[in-house]
Amino acid sequence: MKRYKAIPEFYDAESADIQMLEHDVPFFLGQMPSKRQSVLELAVGTARAAIPIAQAGHRVTGIDCDRRLLAIAGQKREAVGLKDRELTLLPGDMLAFDLARTFDWVCIFFNTLLAFPTLDEQDRVLQAARRHLKPQGRLWIDIFQPDLAHLARPTDIGLDPRMFHVPQLNRTIFQTTDARRDVAKQIQEITFHYSWFDDFGEVHRRQNRFAMTWIFPRELELLLERNGLWIERLWGDYDGSALKSESPRMIARCLKA
């Protein structure tokens, strides 16, 4: 199964209008103590979350397996005046990394855990996260709560049609999403379709295909507990509401056992 791999030149532009990304980091910061904390973000990407966390006064380390995304993150860090000691960016695979230090918080934002669709991979990610937590450290996980109506459909074609502009390429891109689900394996194959016109009116197309899983609330609790992590609080959205059947998110603050 192909793991999600971002297209670096599209990454920031295609997520710029996703409304939930305006609320996840403020909600996380609202749960942080006023005292400076050490924070490790897994799959830091282009530092969308890491930069405001560092700007809030916390010391952040971010790892990502894609050096091209890290390069963009480094440019953005410099543009806002943060130093390496305030936001450290390191290459690393979430399945196997060792930074030889521990943190107050380890964060896995925006559905990232679901991009590891097998139980073996999820265990490896959570064990690596746990090893990097201080004795009373906390893990933050934010994933979507499965929508049963969507899961009942084996295939969705042309979901979420939208356009976004990539300034550095002077290119406006049309994007749609396909989803093909295998309920028995609890895996969905996601395909992002991109198309655009060049200066001569010729159409170009590109795809990004990868596998994701979905996790139900009780599964999340069991998965965390077997990896030595206990759910301290569980929310259903960024407004701090409790998890309900209609909640769009599952946001877990977990304590290291």
C-alpha cells in the first residue's frame, strides 16, 4: 500500500482553505500550560502547526520523512524570524526514529495517524511516540471520526471539487478526490486528481494516490492502551465539545502510562 506523500509545490496552497486547519492549533495551544513546554511534532510537513506553537513560546522539534517539505518549512521559519533552537526541523521516519531525548508533548495532527493503515504501523508509530515522552508527558492525536454514511459506499468519485492558486508557479489548479473503500480490510484508497492549463492553453493532469484507514472511538482507546497510553480527555471538535456520534473529529489528549 502506498503511503501518503505530499506534492511539495502544491502542499500549502491546497490546504490553505481547509477551515479545520484554522482551529486545530489554537485549540491545542488552549490546552497547553503557560509554562514553556518541549513539543515534538511528527510529520511536521511545512511547519503549518509548528511555527505558531513555537511563536507561542514553546520549544518545538519537528520531524518529517520528506526533505523537500522540510526545506519549505525552513524557509518559512526564517521568514517569521524563528531560530533553530526555537523550531528544530529534522528528517525522520515516524515508524523508526530516535532523537535520544524526551519531550513534554508529542503531537500527531490532522489525520496523520490514519496514513499508517496497518496495525503494525500504528503500533510502531505510537511506540516511537511513547519512547520520546517524558514520564508524565502527553500525546496529542487528532483524526476524523468515521462517517458511517460514507463508509457504506464502496466508491466515491469526484468528491470536494475545488480550485486553489499556487503563486510561485502562477498556476490555478482544479482538484477532485476519489475514494475506494475495502470495509473488510478497513482501508480506503484515496486519489487526488489535479488539472490545470499552461500558458499555451494545454491541459496538464497529475494524481496523488495513497492508502488511509479509519478508526472508531473504542478502537482508538484500545490501540492507545496497548501501547502504554491512556486517554486523559477526548473531544469531538475544536470547540471543546465532548465526543458524540455526530462529532466530526476525535481529538485525544493522552497520558504516558
